[in-house]
Amino acid sequence: MAKIRIHEIAKELGYDSKEIIEKANELGLGIKTASNAVEPEIAAAI
């Protein structure tokens, strides 16, 4: 499956990319920028 970029998740959910990055890092994902991509399963967890 195709990976999803953090900024795309933020846009879809109506949040700022920084908020999504913070949430991802709370889950221990180590995301640094909005252009990082994650697997769809991880995107669903965010």
C-alpha cells in the first residue's frame, strides 16, 4: 500500500501539521517534518 504524508493526514482531518506531528510523536513514531510518510495503519492510529 502507498504511504501517506503527514501533511495529507492533517489536511484530511482539518488539523495543522504540527498538531499531527505532536500526536505521532506521542505514539513514539519519531516524525520530524510534515513531508514524512507513514503506513496507512499508522495514519489510522494518529
